[in-house]
Amino acid sequence: MALKLEIDKAGLLRACKEIIETILFCLPNAYKGTVYRIGNPPELVAKQVTSGVIDEERKTISWGIPDKSRYAPPGKPWAEYRDEAGRLPEAMAWCVEKQKSWTAEDPQNDERSARVKQESDQAGFHHMEPVLISKDDLYLGNKADLQYPVNHKGEIIWQNSDYIVVDVIKIHFRPNTIKINSPETKVIQKLSRVLGTELLSQQFRQQSVEAMRQLAEDKQHSCNILADSIRNAITKSGLIFSLIKLELAYLREQWEGVLLQHSEKRNLKQEAVSALNKAISGMGKDSSNLGKDLIGAQNAFLETFLPPERGENWILMMIKEKWNLLLSEVPLADKQKEEIYHNIEALKNSLYLGKDPRILKDYATMPNSLKSRWVDLLYRDTDRLDFQYLEELIRILEDTGLDLPCQSKSRKTIFRIKSLTEIMEHLEKNTNDVLSHVLRPHYNGIISNVLTG
């Protein structure tokens, strides 16, 4: 079975232009953006979808694909741009194979800019970011017999990864204004996740519509089988809910970054994790595999922005209980143990910084009423799809007083997820109507009525 992500051209172009617009208008030193579609494995044909250049006044973006582009349609297959002996390495190959970004902060000495310099005697400052989609989300857990590409050594890539690369975003910057791991690269990385969510939403909707069309055309026996498959897909509400939780976590990250920018507690989480990791390293071989698991969990916590109550449960299960087990196997002095548990408590405290009344009081950039509404929504622990909650969230994200870095894009993403949820509920209702009629002895055309109603 081949991996496939099928999206209509209009929807793909619209999503790619929105991402480029957002990046170019948000990052003042960025002047050009391009999105490349990475085709289905194992061919992985890299092809430009669109490219935009912003004018000097930063008001208008010109769109088009250069005729001389090596990735202009019909694009280049994986075998022609992957790393090979005797071939100049390309950043595209790195992004696709490693599923990691590439930043050309020094183009003249950048090994993956050599081909560009050879062809045009110029190599620009740029950042390239792969757009990743979870295999589980895309194929709803059905990953058996997937066809993976291979590198020039014949080694299979992506086999042990949870993701596939569906696009690559390339952003050009003015000279000497982009660095590896700079805030600009993190913004692009976050927006690449938004693009992945958008493509996944379009894919899911398109699959549902196509399946409903097929259901209307098949005979009774086929309808029974396909209707069951559609119902299983539509009722995967956990997928939609996971998208909502991902966006809420991203909003908490934005908010805490702004709120704690000048707070003495802004590095509380990082310092606690660093101290815990250092304590494990100090145990040497005695910490064994459990120590490695703990370090992995503690580092993962740095990228986790859960509601406080849920976050405490996460810390308890993933960190504290493992520390209890490790300390039962590796004896330490009471003072060392006390320091370890103190740092675990600091991790718990970091979960509440975004709603800490003392920190909020010192943050005078926004009105208190807006601040109170926003914090209540952002840190509410919700465990179900709530349309009223999403509507409140969308409304408050329209308020310019909030002033978050990617506020507008987050609002659009949540709005689209809400719309997708409504579509799924509508499709589920229609599917139930279809099933109640199609399984009767006499098929009377009810499916067509449902689809066109």
C-alpha cells in the first residue's frame, strides 16, 4: 500500500499562500517564500506549489513560479535530489530524509548551498522547514505495508518515524538576518504545523465527501460495507479533538512567552529540567535505562503546555513515579533527594505561571477584563468537543488587545477545526439516515436525497 495525501489543487494553493502571507507579513526581514509539495512515496517528487515575493513597502505579495526553477512542475523525483556521491548536497534532501529544518545562516560556506552558487554564483540566506503529518492521524492507524523511500545507500527512511513529509517551506531572508534556532525559525516551524493541520483537515473532508459519493452509487451490499467504513472514519472525534488540544497548547506557549518575557520565573521550567537531567547524569551507569527514559520525558515536558490539572497528572505518571522507582534502586543522600523533589515541584509550579495572579497583575499591556476572560478560556481543562467554548475562543482571538505573535493564524485554525467538526457531525447524521434506509429490503433512492439535501 502506498502512502497518499490527495488534496484538490485549489485548496492546496490557498493553504500554501496563506502560510507564505503570514510568514512574510510577520517576519520583517523575510522577503520571499516558497512551498514545495513532496509527492507520495517512494517517488517523493518535489514540486513547487507557489512562490511569493513581498514588495519593499511590505504591502503586496507577487505570486508565481520562476521558469528556471529546478523544482518547477513536473518537479524532481527523490532519486534526483537525494544525497549521492559525486552530487552536490541539497537542503531539500536533508529536510525530506531527516525530517528536520535547514538554516543557511552563512550561504557562502554552507555545504548545501554549493549547488546554487555553482549555477548562479549566488546563494541566499534562507530557512527550510519540512511540513510533517502523523501517520496515525493521516491513516487512522492503518500503517501496514506502507512503501517507504530509500536513500542512496539503499537504507529505508521514515520507517521508524511517526511522521511523513508532505511539504517543505522555504523562506528567504535579507543578508545576515537569519540564524540557526533563532525566533524566526521557531515561528516558521510552528506555522509548518498549522499547514500540516490544514492539509490534514482538507484530506479528511475530501475523503469523507468522496466516500459518501461512492456510497450513493453502489448497490445495497456495497453500501453496507462502505457505510460502516465511513461511520468509523467520521466518529474518529478523537482526531479532531487532538487538533484542538494541539492548537490550545500552542496558544499557551505563545501566551506564556509574552507574559513571562520580563518575569524572573521565565526560565523556571528549563532550570528545573536541567537540574533533574544533571542529577541523572551524575548517577552514571547506575541510572540505566530508567534514567534515559526520565531524561526523555523531562525534555519532552519542555515542549508540553498542558492545562495545570492535566499537566500535574502527566508529571506524576511520566516523571515523579519514575523518580521514585529510580531512587529506590540508586541510593542518594537525603539532601540530593530533597533537591530532586524540589525540582519536580518546580515543574508543577511552572504549569500555573500563565495564570499566576501576581504575574498577571504586573502585566499591564492588556485590560484586566480581557486578561481574566483569556486566562479562564486558555487554562480551562476541557475533555470534550464544546462548540460554545470554541466560539468564545474565536471571539476573544479577534480582540487586538490580546496581541499574541500568531494570534490571527490561531483564530483561523480554530475556526476551521470548528467548521470541520460541524461537517463531521452533519455527515454522521446523514450516514445514520442512509444506514436506516439502505439496509431495508427496498432501496428507494434515499441516499441521493441525503447527499443533495
